[in-house]
Amino acid sequence: MGRLLSALALALAFASGAFAQAEDNWPTRPLRVIVPYPAGSSPDLIARMVTEKLAPGLGQPAIVENRPGAGGNLGTALVARAEPDGYTFGVSIPGPLAVNTVLYKRMEYDPFKDLAAVSLLAASPNLLVVDPGLRVNSVKEFVALVKSQPGKLNYGSVGSGTSSHLTMELFKETAKLDIVHVPYPGSPQVNAAILGGQIAAGFVVPATAMPLVQAGRLKALAVTSGARSEALPEYPTLAESGYPAVVSTGWVGMVAPAKTPREIVGRLSREVVEIVHSSDVREKMLRIYFEPIGTAPEGLSNLMRSEVRRWSKVIRATGATAD
């Protein structure tokens, strides 16, 4: 028995040493970064800004692969099921990384058991936009208008259970508004519906709305961040407008399969944080109205859990479900 235990101990020590050496040499081939949304989407743009800068520090390129579907669950599940060898990662948003656990009755992965946080990359507030024809110039005036016509006005979202939907439902509950929900496939369609007079307002991502706002075709009233957005400092927050409970952000985070070695996750996190805070990447992110953040793994994992606690209350109150 003593000889067997000694042999096992020697084998474990050898394996541990070999594994540590493999980590020291990581990476020896290109990294695969899965984005569960189409090319040109916000998480895709953020992913490409970061990954194109990884090669100098890691010595290997990172290749973005778009795998959209099922509200972001499809591509994120591929990350969760991938070999935890340090060569597959994901860049995703609040739905697949947190909120979908409440919205979907069944998911193929558990983001809190099957994924490891790497870094919170960037965040953008939702922007409350309205039809200029409403002739309202502030959140206070918008609230007064909606209250004067209960159940008569519509608002658009980018789908049931999405941030734009849940944010308006939280706003409705807080401000005691009666305004009807109309879901659309994406922010461009919400913007088009406002322009066409089908709906009065919506919470949308600034990247799609600001060109129309700057052209005078949409009216922007407020952002949903806790403090004024660095990317949109001219717009008040809903908190400033009297609704401190209405805070939401569209954030983008990087994750890995759960059992990826901590040393690899830590090294990638450090590389990513440095990239996010570089002047050129920072400028590119602000240009699409995202604020660069860059955190240690704990920053993202804590946010994922807090998002579930926060939005599960709104989801239960409104009965929101996934499309």
C-alpha cells in the first residue's frame, strides 16, 4: 500500500508540474472568442475592439466567431460546453449571462456554474427617446403627458424580457404610468416605429438612436445610468429626473468555461483590462456610446449575480417572458 500511495503521489506531482508548465506556455495557438449575437451588434463591436489588441501581449491572435440565436443562449451555451483549456472564451451581455435564467423556463447551461467571469469590458445606458411631435422636453413633461392619456400611448422595446422592455416596465411601475408595450426585433425598428408614429417612446441603445437625435428626428430625454454618462454627459439621468430606482445599463462581459485554470483566466483578465484602458480602444468605445470599464473577474461575477436579484423582481411583477 505504501508503494502504491508513493506512486500515486509521484504521478500527481508530475501531472501538476506538467499542467503548470502548460499554463506557463499558454497560449500556443489562436484563441476562439464566441459572440452570441450577429456581426455589427454592440457585443460584437466591443469584442473585436478588444480581441484585435490581444496578439501583442499573448503572442497569439484571437478570432471572433458569431453564433447568434435563442436570445444569446445558443452561443453562450457553446462557451459553457467548450473544453476548459484556455482556448475558448465568450463575450456576451446581461441576458445570456444573468437575466435569462429568470426569463427562460429551461436553459442548456447555468451561467453561475458553467461559466467563469474574466472581465466586465464596457457599459452603456439605455436612452429614453420620444417622438418630437409629442412636444415634451423633459421626463417630467413626458410623465405628465402619459398620465393625461392612460392606456392611449404605446412604447416600443427590442423584445419581451430585454433590457429595453424591463427598464420601461420598471419606469412604469415607479412613475405609475399606463402605456402599452409593443415589441420589435431591434432598436432600429423601435426608432423607425417612433418616426412612423406607431409608438410614442422607447428605451434604446444610444448607438442606433443618436444619429436620429442629432438630426432632430428623435427627441432624447434621459439616460438610465446611475450617474451621468461619460459618453452622453448632456443628458440627465432618470434619477436626476425624480426616479432614482430606474437604473439600468447594457453591459458587455468576457467569460470562459467554468473549469478554465484560474491562472489563465487571471492572465487574460489583466491583458483585457490593459487593452480596455488604452487610449485608442477607449476612444473607439466612447464613439459608440460605451464607457470602457475593465475589471478583475470578481467585478463581472458580482455584477452577474446582482442583475439576477435586481431584474427578477421586475420580471415577476410584470409577468415578462422571453420571446
